Amino acid sequence: MENWARFRISLGLLLPLAMTPAPTHPADNEHLKVELVSDTNSVSPGRPLWVGLHFEPEKQWHIYWINPGDSGEPPRVTWYLPDGFQAGPIRWPAPMRLGSGTVIDYGYEEPVLLPVELRAPPNLEPGTTVTLAATVGWLVCRDICVPGKGDVTLSLPVQGPASTAVSSSHELFQAARSRLPKPEPSAWKVDAIAEKDQFVLTVRARTATAKASFFPLDEDQIDNSAPQTVSAFPGGVRLTLKKSDQLLKTPAALRGVLELGPGRAYEVSAPVLQAP
């Protein structure tokens, strides 16, 4: 990870016309729309600004997570920002498993917002307008895959922090944040044992859980299509993951997202130990 519709920011009727954001220019291609949206209705000098690429695939079509799985590729973005602006990495909501049989991918079938934190320079002048632009590339798939590329823009007024309010896209950001993996809790102990043809991932989390899914951050470590055997025990959970046929050597760690249920996704990095 590298959205579509019209930009729907409303500043209210009482604000001066000069402070109203200009409409965005979304990209609209076959089977997918993408637009650049903002969590707030303005940008403040020296303050972080959350923007997002909002992808809307056509029904039954999908895009990919940062690790696409057995096929596909994630969306990619090239920023064109005013002087002094800095862009952070894409934040990826927890994905879902896609496909069946021997080909399993990771991605999103429903509309999804990929948030990015921008840092505005301190010398912005209130009362002016800044235009943010990006070129976005993607692969959207169903039974076939269709590559796409488009340019998106968003113009926002510069205002002081006291004048900044949430935009009409705020709910999209709230929904995306609820799906972002949380950091691994400090009380957890996570490790993995490398056996002949499988990894045994153990999470000691002080509570038992009967549901767990692991989404690998690195490609070609586990067999994406193989069932993940989940075994709960008092104070934790254990997952048995089949090794990928493409794995050439034992990795130092299994990195990825551990999902324990809706809204319970965590970033984990499990040191890999060799079985006795």
C-alpha cells in the first residue's frame, strides 16, 4: 500500500467563500474510483494533516493489501506536495482473505480508506490555499485483473488550529482507524517455532481466544492457501502455519497482523526459533 467519488467537504454557510475548499478531482477508471480526501476542512501551519486515498471498487471487485498474497499488487502513490510538506507512509487497515483453492490473496472488497499523515510546514500563511496532488496506481481484480492509474488533487484553505473542524469525510477516517492494527501490547509475549514444514506461532496474551488469523507482512513465508490451525490455551492462543514452498531460509521473525476478531487486529513480530 501506494480512492474514488466526489469530495464532500462542507464548511457551513457562515464561513467566508474564500475559506471554502475547492472541489477535488478524483480518478475514475474501469471498475474502480479513487479520490483524495481530508479528515479536516483546512490545514494549519506546522500541524499534522490526515488525508486518505478512498478506494471504491465495483461490486465483487477488490484491491490489495500491502502484502497481496499469492497474486496481485498493492496500490502505490507518488505525492506532489507544496514546498515544505512531508508525507508519511500509507496506513493499512486489516485486510480480508480473498479467493479460494490454492490461490489466496489479501485485500479489500468493500470501499476502503488508506490514511496518510502529512506534515505541514510552519510558514504557511492563513488565508491562502494549498493544493495537494498525487498519482495513484492500482490493480483491481475479479475473475480478471485490470491495472489502473490516475491523478487526484485536493485543495484546502490554510487556517489557524482554532478554526479547523472535521470534514464530511471524517466518518471515513473513523471507520479506517477502527480497522488499523494496534501495536503489540507490551504485556504480550509472542514467538514462533520453526518445524520441518510449519511455523507454530504462540501468543501469550493473558486471555484465551478461540479465534485468530495471521496475515503475513512478508511474502513467501507461509502458504497463504493452507488452513491456519488455531488452538486456544489458558492465557493465549497458538496458530500452526504451513511454510511456503517458496521459502528459501528460515526468517528471523514472522511479521504481520494478528486478528482476534472484529476491531481486534494487532501488529506482531514473532522471533523465530528452531524446533529442538
